[in-house]
Amino acid sequence: MASPVVVADPEVMNGTPCFRGTRVPFQNLIDYLEGGHSLPEFLRQFPSVTREMVVQALEEAKDSLIARIA
């Protein structure tokens, strides 16, 4: 399994979960999607995050949720 794409590092954004190697919080992605914005729009606003990173992050979130409720 690949390394997690969303990490919390106390040295980066005070430990806010961010996309690895960036200062972009995962919550920004959730907020964009909840607000009805498209993934391409998110990627344009945050060019340091790739589509592959977003897909992996959403898969990790899905797996975590399923494991928690199973």
C-alpha cells in the first residue's frame, strides 16, 4: 500500500491534515466539493495537489469510514 497522501505534521499548518508535501488542508477539498465546485476547479486553485493525490485521499477516507462503521 502507498504512503498516506494526507498527513498531519505539527511543523506544517499546526498539524492540520494536509496533502503530503503541500500546505493544502484536506478540508479544503471537502469544502470545495460540498460547495458544489468541481474537482478541476479545486485543482486549478491548488496546483500543488494532483488529481492522483485527490483520488488517493478520497479512497483513504472511504476506507477509514468503512473500517470505522464495519
